[in-house]
Amino acid sequence: MRVSNLNWLSSLSSLKYTSVNLASLLVLDLSYNDFSTTSPGWLFNISADLRGLYLNFPAIKGPIPHVNLQSLRNLATLDLSYNEIASEGTIELVNGLSICCNNSLEELHLGHNGLAAGHQLPDSLGNFNNLRSLDLSVNSFDGPLPNSIQHLTNLEIFDLRGNFLLGLIPMGIGNMLWMKRLDLSTNLMNGTIPNSIGKLGELAELYLDWNS
């Protein structure tokens, strides 16, 4: 099935009663809308061929519904930034994606959601073997950076500004040899900058301001 025009979706005031069959869909972009609704179950269970899902700039709010992870196994880009989604379901989604999409996901954007007050960054982040861009900025993650991030060796953009992260920058950050932009500003981190950052020969932007 080929879908040539989904403009009608952007005119909807709510997704609550929408039910669609788009089994061959590759990209779905519903960003820059205001549906004023919780995300329906079908939104994350559309197509096993889906490569890009863009729901940024308030499209949805509330908890992430139960997701059939097999339907997202080929996902390359997930953008849920600038929404009002709930922390618990989102962390479960990240954990699930780290299993089913660990080789396909290249971009994960969850910034500006106020996520995860009282939650640390999950160790499962280190399972995304091919991740190139990770944005978790302006949320409420606390605790230290997990050592598992040293396995994100293909990461180019890492944005964690505006959280409540504590402790030291892990030495393993030096394994991210393709890193171009690293932003850890506006957190509660302390200690010295690890020498391993000197290995990041591609690094063009480094932001560590407004820490302890």
C-alpha cells in the first residue's frame, strides 16, 4: 500500500477516535500540531517498516501507550521532544527500544518534556549501537551518567543540558570518537574534566557551563 497524502491528519483536533491502517508507512510526521490528547495505541504500532516517527512540538501528552516493540524494530528516528509525556512509560519505551531497535535507531529526541524527576538515565542507553544523535535536554534526570554510555561509539550529538545530573564525567566518554557536539551544561556535575575528552578529535562544540 502506498500513502501519498496524509495532510488530513494535521487538521485533526484529536487523535482519540482515529484508527488507521498504514501497514507500509515509512515515515509519519505529526509535529507542530496540538492534538490536546493522550497518544493513542495505534500511533506506536503502525507499521513494521516505519523508519521515522516525528511527534515533536506539542503533538501529544500523558503516558506512552503499550507498544508492540516488533512494530518499531526498523525505526531509525524517534522524535518526541517538546511534549508533556509521562516519565515512567517513556523510560520503559527506551528500555524496549534498546532491545528491538538497538541496531536501527540513529536519532532519539526526548528533550523538553520534564521527564523523569527522581529517575536516573537508564543503563539501556548504552545498547543503541548505531545512535548518532541523542537529545535528553531540559528534563529532570538526576544521578550520575551511566558508564554504559561509553558504548555509544557512533554518537555525534549528545545533549543533556538542563537536567539534574550529578558526579563526574565518565572516562568512557573518550570512546565516542565521532562526537561533534557535547552539551552537559546546566546540571549539578562536579570534578575535573577527564583527559579522555582529548581523544575526541571530531569535537567542535563542548558545553560544560553552569555546573557545580
